[in-house]
Amino acid sequence: MRDLRIPLIVAVLVLILAGLAVYFSLTNSPTTRNNARDIAVDGDAFARPLDDAGPVTRKGKPVTDAGADTTSEPDKPDVAPPKPIIKLKVATSISGVALDYFDDPSGGITLTLLPESADEIAGPTTVTDDEGRFVFETELTEGDAYLVACLQEDKALTATGSFTIRKDTPVEGLQIRIFDPARVYGIVLDGDTNQPLEDVDIRLSGRQDDVITRLGELLGRVKPSRSDSDGRFDIGHIAPGSYLVSAVKPGWIAHAFNPITRAMQEIKLDEYANYELLPFILVQSGVVEGRVLKKADNSPIAGATVELGTVLGGSFDSVVTDNDGKFRFETVPPGMGGNNGPGADVGGVAVRATAPGFAIATRDVRVRSGQTRSGVDLLLDSGCTVTGLVTDNKNMPIAGAKVYFNDTDFLRGGEMVAGVALPDRAVSTTTDEAGRFSLAGLPPGDVTITASAQGFANKNQQVVLMAGTPAEVTIMLEPAGGITGVVTNERGEPIEGVPIAVYDATGPGQLAFIMKSFFGEELPDRGESTMFPASIRTDAEGRYLVEGLKPTASILLANSRDFEKYVSPELKVKSGEIIEHNFTLLTGGTIFGRVYDAANQAEGGVPVTCASIVGQSEVRVRTAYTDRGGNYEITGLAEGTYTVIRNEGDLMKLMLPNPANQVKVTRGERVQFDIYSQKPGTARIYGRVTLDGQPYAEKGLVLLGGNFSGFAANSTNTDGSGNYEFRSVPLGTYQIAQSQQGPMPSLVRKRVRVDREGDVEINIDFVTASISGRVELEGGKVPEGNVRVLASPVNPGEGDAGNTDEGVSEFEMMVFREVRADAETGAFEITGLSPGFYRLTVRSENNGMATRPYLNVRASVKGIVMTLPPVGATLKGIVKGLDAAEPNTPFGLIAALTIEDEQGNPIALGGFDNGINLDNSKEFTVENLGDGFFTITLSLTGYTPVTHKNVKLTAGETVALEFAFASSGNAKIILGNQDINISSAFDLTFDIVNSKGEPFKKRFTFLDFFNADGSASQTAEENAFVIKDLPPETYTITMKLPGYKDVTETFTVTAGETVDVPVQFEAE
């Protein structure tokens, strides 16, 4: 819209400039020049000596005395030069006081008066008196900004705020802090090799402002700090305060929520501080490259915008595609486990592409350290548009409302949360004054868009879109509700800075799990969580306010590292109303201790993570770092049993319970747990690994197994020659296997026995075999849909056993290797098997199941044909007796289903189908089972397993079974012999019978790793082991151990309790 005021403004400027021209002609005439006052003029147009006779220029062209251009450019308006700024020298006084760190006067300090913006360090000086007072009496330029600085060599660089000189107005009441300088130093390491990393920039930000940095550079005290060839750096002359220190090197990076990498850390420095930072640990960034193409014909889209961000939105970087549609990102954060280490595939990024006329496309990507992921192509569909109106509940338009599209499930779930700062969406718009909007870049089909506005609850609107046909919608927003309150500690004192969030209690279970598990958790060395950044915190009075809530049942969360996490009961939020909810945070338990390296020296900068994975409806994970003395402390823990590890990216150590790493926490109490690289009483296993005759170089290994007193899991990487090492291994029997992705251990494995502490050399020669063939239906057709082919270990048959022990434990029978049959040919190949004996199972989503109970796979087996029936059998389970059962995992109440064949071998169903979720319903259905007679058992920790024997399953039919659970008890077998260690009693066996003489035998399942509360079912503290889930009864146990007489004891089991059964062997 044209502004009619512009000509008037131009006319006024012309008059002003004309007046200035007359003024300058007078002051520059020969008769007046010598009487001119001493003036300072800023501005390029007149930046010259006043007696300069040269022509004044306007836009680079000479100007005549009359003001006309000497060049001829007709009809071109003049552009006026900027108005000159005239500054005069005036006498002034500047005074104030210098205070030290403790607010006491600081006398004898030399202070310097400096222009704020000039690049100089010379200026008038003065010395403070005994009361710390200082004064400058001098002439300065009126209107200029100055500051008073302490440049004394033995003090930290400090300065007052800037002040402006005014005529006849002294500057008074200044205050400058005088500090003795602090120093920080440390080391930067390559996260993949643990070797020093050279030439890394170390940067400080925080209290250090631009003025102090500039003065330091001029004085030569502030220099670019880079790590040397030993990875070390040193920064001095730092004033006390809080800082964020970061390590920056092109092509290197750290994952923001990966505890084993570190690119920044927060510190607080006092005077004289000589502070060693935690090691900076960087890994090579990944590279992602690909193309943006039209979905219709795969032709390239030039000029498309491609963003690299997290799955929660936001952007690390943004590029534009070239003429070939190509893009490339060279600073992609790698997975959480560094290079090829465990956990490297955890923690991905998202690549989003947008282009005018096209719908947004997104791909989730994970890269390893230094890896280049090519071929990350994004196919853009024709874009659709939604236009419409956003109104309130009185049908009045809402101006300035946001309307946007959430392109991931994470962002869609974010609409049900308040208190988490989500970034702007890639596809969004804002309503105009009439409340109208137009939102483009949407995909065709069923789409949900969202509208939000200040004071209103956001609302989703579903719409069906077609390319070329804009849709019209009206979205009505209701007044938002809110929750306010005060957070206090157990003494009734307000707590400041507590992160607060609220989520919709009617949302999916995954939302509750994610929020209760991860909201408010942060790594203590780097401040705010980048995964779930909190947008609401309590103020100094402990008060909080959560707005923008929908009228529904809601759950409020509060999470602080110093207190137990708070989860509210359901709170009923009403439209347009603010409800009050005050609560108290409880002092949680604390785990503390020291971390020792391989030489038993305390080690600083080590991430220590504690986790409680099962036994409750959320995951509890918290990380701390050891200080320079190797000490760590993890606070604010809820009651329970935690797995505590030195975090090296091995997530398996947190997932599987190891009694040696278990710590029981009680509210308000402190428990010590020291972590050793080589724990006393354990073994160090080392050696060399080959795979099919070649060095197994720079690859992952896992160690799984244990003894009567518990289970152990560990992981490591081989070096370039295939050498490996496992530390702190309890005595026991283990499998050492290849690392692989997925929930199952590899079936390329070797069984080893660790029967002594200290160094144990075990060289491993992995040999692999495979099973291949095809799957068909009766009649030879290829089955449609998803067909899973599984191989699981079994014991050798008669005549096949070799000289060595090739028996398979119940734990090993749980493991399987799964592949998919080719959809067109039905062909399959299962690789990655150690020579041995396997069951082969084929299960189709549309047909039935077929098994081959036994295959001798000492060498690769080919040409296997598996024929599926047209339909499968169905098992329907009806569960009773669990109405009071609490969820035993973050995924709900999970029971273990075991189906055994007539030989007593369990059948792998594939995926997670052997786990039955009873959280929402106490009925379940398992389809596509095979024909035959089976033993079917459903197990749940804390209850007696329910078994049905000789169950006939028939193709096309459904068998209904009832599983009525009753509470069980446990028996702890306590070995009284001092000369027998239960951990190394490898040949110990036992049999249990009840009062009727019936044997008790319980099939091992994955739930046997845990007690109902999530703790390990065994303990490393006692010379004992626990037999779980016995029905209430009287039992007799007979135990056998070579070299000793058999021992028989009788005991009675009570539901919900563990009975101690002391056992004493007598030597033969």
C-alpha cells in the first residue's frame, strides 16, 4: 500500500539539508575557518578534514557548489547524504568503586578508562584508594560510550558496563568487580580410538562478553585455544562465573544426548580456580547424501529445501538441491555408540524435503562415525492445499493462529503434551486478520492438520486431500484450561527451576511411557536436554503455570535431579479454567561411588548410568560423571533396584540383569557402589578371534551366560588383528558370539567355561554354516504375504553327538535366527549359524506353520523345501487371576508363552510373539500355528506357571485354553560349605518333587531374568541361588555334586514369600 506521507518526509529532509549546507559554507569560509570550534564528525559522507577543499561527493559522483550532479542522469532523484553527527569534547568526572569477590573494597587496583568500541587498550588510568574508590577527571567526547576496565596482569579481565558522556553530567556510582583469575584445562579425545585429538578449538561462552574478549585479544591474554598433539589445552585469565565450554573441530561432532561423547560442558568457576574439565570426546561426523525426486517419474527437483534435524523436528542444517536434485550433509551426528561399537545405531536423525507445489517428505536415518550414507532419496508427491478459517467457540475469527502439519508420529504425539519445547513445523502458516489461512505442501490422502492460538487449546482436524483440489475446513478452538500450583520440598520450602510438563491421560500408552521415562532427564555436563527440552519451570517461589490444555484428564510430571520424579494422579482440566495442584517432591535415594581403571587408579570424566528397565510402567535412566577423583553421585532415585554400569555405549548391559551390577535403592538413603575395570574375584578373558579362517578384525563381540548366582552380559570390539578382551567376568559358563543388530544374540558363537579368576586366554575360531531352500504352499505355489523362516538350536540326536559337549541349554533354545522368504520365489537363506543342530520353522501371516524338528548343520545345508498348509491352527487364551497384577515391563503386563513339541523342545514363533501383552485384555489369540500335539505354558513372574499338556492343534481350527494363575513362592538354596563357590559349581544338579512325588520342572523364559520388581532374580552377594515360581506346597530337593554325598532337604513354599533352604554338602 502506498504511503502518502513519504513526499512530505522527503521535503522536510531537503529543507534540513539545505540549512546544513548554508551552515557549512559559513563555517568553512576563509573568514570563519580559523575560529571554528574543535569538533568531531561521524559519518562517511562528511568524514574529512573541515579545511579540505576537495569536492563533497554524493553516491560517488562529484557535486557542484550549486548541488547539481556533473553527470547527466535525467529523472533520477537526489539521494541526500546522512545527517552529520557533531560531537564536542567536554570536561567530565567518572567515579565509582571497585569490589572484590566477597563484595569488599579492593584498593590499589589500576583501572583504565577506554572507549567502548575502539580497538585500543591505552587510556587514562587511576588507582583505587583503600576504600576501593576511583575517579577520573578528564576531557572526553560528548555522546560517546566508555567503560572502565581492569587490565592488571595479575587480575582477571573485568569491566563496568558502558556509559555515555553528557555535558555537565558526571558519571557516578560505577561498580567494577576485581577478581583473581581462574584457569581451566583438559584434554580432547577421539571417541572411536580413545586417542588424543589435535587441533580442536576450545571456546568459552557465558559471562565472557565481546568487550572482555576484545580487550583480552588486544592484551595478548585471550588467544585462540586449540588442543595440542597430546590433545591438551589450557585457558587462563578467566573471571569467576558460569561458562559453557565447547570443543569444535570441522568434521567432528558429539551427539547431544549421547553420554559417551561430549562437545560441551557447563562449569562454574570461583576465584583462583584451577579447574580440570571432563575430557571432551568427539567422533567423526557422518555424511548423508541423496536426491530429491518427483514421485511420479523419478525426475530430479532442483531448488528443493532439505533439512537435517531430529525426529522431533528442528534443524541441524539446511541445504538446497542442485540441478540434479542432489543434496549432501557433512555434519550428521552419528549414533549413540560411536563407530562400530554397541549402540551405534541408536539415536537417529530425520531428513525432510520441501519444494513449492510438492508435499513434504521425511526419512529417518542413522549413521555411524565417519560413515557416508548415500542414496537417501526423498520422493515428493504432488502437494495438496488446505484453506480455511480458525474461529473461537463463539464463531469469531482468530487472527494470528498457527496452522501446521505434523509429519512424524513423534510430533503428532507432541500435540498431547504441554511443557516440552517443540520446534516450528516445516509445513505451517498463520491466520490473517480475518482468521483465514492457506496451508500448502501437504501429502494426498487422509491428513491431520493442527491449529493453535494463545489462550486456546490446540485442535486436530482430519481432512481428505487430492492434488489439484484444495480442501476447505473450519477449525473451532475452545478456550484452554490450565494447571497452576506450588512445588515444595519435604520441609515445605519452595523449589525453583523444576521442569514441569503435562500430557493427555487419554492418549496412547506410548505417550505415557515416553513422558514418564524421559521428560526432564538431562546430562549433567551439558545442561538442558535437547531431546525433550522443558519450556516450563518453577519460579523462585516454586510456582508454575501450565496453559493451553484441552478439557480432558491430564497427568502432570515434575522431574529434578535432586528429587524423585513426580507423577500426579489424573487431573481434570476444564475449558477456560485454571485448576490448582500443589505437591511435594520427595528426597530420592542416592547411588555414589568411585570408578577405577585397569590399573586400579581412580578415573575422571567417566559416564556412569543407572537404569531400572522392568518392574514398572516406565524406564528409569539417569547418568552422572565422575569428577577428577573418580567419584560419582546419582541423586533423586525412586525406590527400586537399578543396574549401574560404566557407560561405554553397551546398551545390552542395561537391558539384561546382571547381579554383579545391581544396586537396591531406598528412599532418602545413600548406597555406595564402586565400579572396577577389573573387579576382584573375577576373570579377564582375552585372546584372538578368526571367522572362517580370517581375522575377525574391528568387529563386535558379546558375552552371555553366567552361573547359579546370576546372569552376565558384556560386549567388546576386536582390534585390527582380531584381538579381544572381556574384563570383570564372573566365574561361569558363557557364550561368546558375534554382535548383531536386533533383539536376539548371534548364533555364531562359542561356549566357554570360566573356572578361575585372573587372566584366562581363550582363542576363538568362528566357523559359519547356513540353511537355504524355499517355501511353498501345498501344490507348489509361492505363499503370499510375509513369511518368516527361523532356525533355533536343539540338542544333538542319538549318534550325532561328538566328543565335546554339544548340548544346548534352555537359554540357548530361546535364541533364534529369523529371515524373510523371498516374496516372488519363496527362496530363503539363513546365514550366521555356528555348526550344530537346529530346528527349522516357517510361519506365514496368511497360511499356517511348518517345522522340521531336527537338522544336522555341521556344514551348510541346501535345498530344503518347507511346505505350508493353506491355513494354520489358532490358539485362544483366556487368562484369570491377574486382575491385581501390575505392569512388569514398560510395555505393559507381559507373560511368556512357551509351546513345546512332543520331544520337549520349544518352538520359536518369531518376532516378539512368544511374549503376550495382558495389559489391556486378559484374552489373547495366536494364529498361524502348526498341526500336532503340544505342551503349552503361560508364565508370569510371581505366579505359578499354567501348563496344558497334549494340546491338539489342527489347521483351520481354534483351541481355547484357560490359564488360571495363582500366586507363587520362591526357594532360596543357601550353600553352607565354605570350600564350594556356587559360581564355580558347574557340575551341581538338583531335582525337586512335591509332597505327591510329582517332579517340579519349569521351562526357562526371558522373564526368569527378573523378579516382579525388575531386580535380578539372583544375587551375587550370597553363596546362594533362587528357584522361582513354585506353587505353594511342600517339596523335597535332592542335590548332587561330584566328590560329595547327595544332600536332601525338605521345605514348604508360601505364596508371595521366599523360603530359605540351607544346604550343607559332606565330602565323600
